Amino acid sequence: MISRYAGIAPKGDLLLIKRLCERFQGKRFLHVNSTREGGGVAEILQRMVPLLAGMGIDARWMVIEGDPFFFEITKKIHNALQGNSEYITEGMWEHYFEVNRRNSSVMDLDAEMVLVHDPQPAPLIEFRKGGHWVWRCHIDVSEPQKVIFDFLSFYARKYESAVFSIPRFAKALGIDEFIIPPSIDPVSEKNRDLTEQEVEETLSRFGIDTDRPILLQVSRFDRFKDPTGVIQAYRMVKKYNDCILVLAGSPATDDPEGERVLSEVREYGKGDPDLHILLLPPSDKDINALQRAADVILQKSLKEGFGLTVSEAMWKGKPIVGGAAGGIPLQIIHGVTGFLVHSVEGAAFRVRQILSDPAMGRAMGSAAKEYVRNNFLITRQMRDYLAVWYFLDQGRGNVLRV
Amino acid sequence: MEGQAPPFDFQQTISILKSTGKKAQNVGELREGIAATSDEAIFHHTYQYFLKGHVLEYTNDFAQWAGETLEETILSEHLSNIDPYSFKSMGEVRKELLRVIDRYLERFPEPRQAMTGEEFYFNESVALIFLEGVRARNLAEFLMAVKYVDPGSIYFHFYEARSRINAETDDFSKWFEEGLGKKELARSVRAIDPFMHSIEGIREIIAELVERELRLDMEEGVA
């Protein structure tokens, strides 16, 4: 299966994966999280676990089970780690631990390497049987509610190592801490190469003209993604360059705030035949086709986690204009792989710059694709997890021969 | 001589980032951080700058942060002028960084604050070194290989080689001189300024120099 990535991922990454998998042949690598479907973590595990198994690792993925109260508590913990004010009672912490204890009694936690994802299953460390245990925190914990983070740290510090997505999210926990950014899968439906026909089919189904440049933002309808700001920027651009704007986002079924934002955006963009608001599932092939058809892709977030949609856009070889928030500055090298902006005016100005100089836009898109190839593909993330395992296994030196 | 030369085995470095959990928000805190951080962190932010593949307007992470984030351009110019390869130990590199920052702070004692989220994060890295599986037995094979090996391999042999104990040069020129007896080619490779090129730029220059040497060899053979 890993052979599908030959010619796509850097060959050094594939070679190191191969070497490390030879070292860990037949050994058990267990991933634990709290959901089988939905969200970026599950999406990557669905693809990474079979890849590891295909390389001779005894890779498993287990999901903890909990009652609605447990998930209510972990949602509060999640929000508090992201800086919201939450109150968690002693009884809630006890229930949080108790659910993990119950899970541990029915789970086979025996493995040479155990990677525990996010706060929900963090207390499982209390039931470690052996092997190396690493806590993988996908959340932005740069400005957490201190008392909640301190409580969670009680478990986190018991792990041998922790992994955060970007340096800003890391905390001084007194254990080895690695920075491993998330990644995209270049052969998945939303990122694989498409034929011109497939792209055209999507455009014609949604009635999007191809006679003018297309601007695109793909994101949930969420205030932090600033969809109305994108419409304002598009209107500023349209005075100079006749263009089309597509806002494509996932339906906000479980988020009342999302519904409100969507109707605001619809109201704000009413009556403009060149503005398309599309509700699409996030893993859809149509998203892929829209990105490939776009001339400039925006991700004008005001607040962001890592913002992997940026890498997805860059992988399509497109110039991108992104808000300087969360993990976006790690993906966009200003002026090289795209432009970082801090305002609606900035976004409009950079889009005009790209539309007025298509050669620069193409060069940026091509640099963007190479940057993603070298830094944000699933093979790099897989390589890094194996490298952390090797580091722990080989006495934790800073220089290791494989 | 080429026939008996020891082969050149291309190796490669891939590094993963390790956080110290420490950060700095202004030049004063950067100074304190540099004074207190590990040798591994100093190594990462100076010697390993070229492994990151970003745009090389500066020559180390400290200079880049001072110039890009704080817009302390004078400091970034001074920091960029530090050549870590000219020092014999990490302690000396650290001392020089502190000397440059102290001199700057004497002139500009009220440095700017970085915005939240744009602080300097002190990191280290873990380097994994492995054989690329590519071997050159002569200059022609070397030319083909150097064009296609991973950037991490060029980094390992051209940059990382200089930071090894008692190493004063890169692996390529060493092999050209000691393995192949190509003193002139070795001299040309050593003359490349390591700070003024990206890894791809270094690859291109070396390939050009080797190709020119091969052409000369062939012309001499015909003559």
C-alpha cells in the first residue's frame, strides 16, 4: 500500500519508513482515541493504521467508549484547553477517570508503542502494562484555562513523551515533547489528481462559469473563518478584476451557531449571481474539483487550529491567501507559497496582485505544492511517529543511526 | 586512480522537531533563553537552519525572528553574520550570540515585543541518519546521484559534515580530493559559500562543477 505514495511523497521519507518498519517488524503499535469517524484524527488514523499494517507492524486502533455525560465532560475539557471558561466539578473528574478505568478493563493495552490521542483517553496511562506510551495532543493548548490544564497535566506528565502540532501549542511538561504537524493524504478522494472532465462535471453541476477567474474559500460556516470578510474582499477585487466567488462549506447540522452564520452569509451575499454558497461534505470529491478549478484560494481565518484546508489547497498547486492565525503561518511562507494577510483589505489586495500576475500565481502554486510535499503529507506524519518510537526505543539520543 | 577509489555512499538526515517548551517575546528574553537553553537547541537554531528549506534571507533562526517578527533589522544583520562553523564548540557559538545581542541591547535597550503567537520558540531536534542506498564509484556515477538524492542527503554531506568533531570541510570535497585525487574540484566545492545558497542551489552548483570536471577529463582523454 505504501507503494501508492512512490513518486508522490519524498523518497527519503518512504525510505526511512521502510527502515524503521523493518526494525519494528511484528511489534505492536496501538492508537487509542475516542471516535472512529468524524474529525481529522479519525480521518488520518483510518488511512495510517492499514499503511503501518501493510509494512509489517502489528498496528491496531482502539476507540474508548463512554456515556453522554462522559462526552459532555470531555467537551468541557476540550473547550477549557482552548481557552474557554468552564467549570468541572470533582464528580466530573471522577466520572472521567472511571469511564477510562472501565475501558481499560476491556481493552488490550499491551503493545510496544501506545499513542493516546487527545484528552478523552489520557487517564488510560494509569493502566499501562508496558511499552512506550506517548500522549498526542491535537488541540491548541497555547492559552488554556490553567486549572483544567494543570489537572490534565497530572496524567500527561506520566507519559514518556508528548506530541503537539505546532511549537506554540507545546507546554513545558518536563517530559520529551515533539512537534508533529498534522497531514493530508495525497491519494484520498479529496486530494487525488482529477481529470479535467471530473473538474468540469462538478463546475457544470453547480452552474459555475469558467469564463472568469474563480476565488474559493472552503470552510465551515463559522465566524472565525470570516466568510463575510471574504465576500467583502471579493467585492473589492471585483471592481478591478471581474471574478466569481465560491464559498464551500460543510453543512452545520449539529451547530446552531453555524446555521446562524450561514443565513447571515446568505443574506449578505444576496442577489449576486457570481457568488456561490455551496454546502458540501468536507471529504467530498467536489471540494477537490473546486480547488483545482480555482485561480486563488482563500483561508481568511481570524482564529484557527492548524488549518489543514490550507495544505489541501496548496497541494492542488494553487496560490493561497490566508489569515495569519493558528497554524496557517506554518504553511504559508509569505510571498513564496502564498500571502499572509491581517485584514479584509489585505486579502483583497493580495488577490488582485495574484490575478494581475498569473505567472507569479503559477510560481507560487508550484512552490506551495512542493512545500506540502516535503512537510504535510501523511507519509511524513507516519515517519515522525515511527521516529518518536525509535527515539524512545534507542535511549533517547539526539542523533540516531537507522 | 578513479578505478581504485573508495566508493561514496550517500547518507541522509531527517530530523524531527523537539520542543523545550520555552519561548521569548522580546530580545531581552531571547538573550536569557540563549544563555539558558541546551547546546542541542543552539545547534538546531544555527547549524540546522538550512535543513528547514525555508527562504534564506538570514543564516539562523535567531536572526530570522529578530528581522521578520520583531523588525529589529540591525540585530538581524549582526546575527546573520555569525558563522557557526568558525567556532570550535557550541559554547563558543552561544557566547558569540550573546555578545552580539548584548552589544545591541546597549544601543537599543527597549526592544519591541512580539505579538502573542509570534514568540520565539526554543526547539531542539532529533536527527535520524540512514544510508540513502545510493553509491557512487566514480565521478560520472556521482554526478547522476547528486542530481537525484534527497535534499536531506545534500544537507548531511555538505552542511552537517562541517559540524562533526574535527571536521573542517564537507564530505563531497573530501572524497573528491582524498578518494579521487581531484584537488581542483575539491577546492572549487570548498569555495562555495554555505550561507548564500539553498540546499537546491548547492546541489546545482556541485552538479555543474562535477559536470565541468567530467567534460575536461573526456577532452583530455581525446587529446
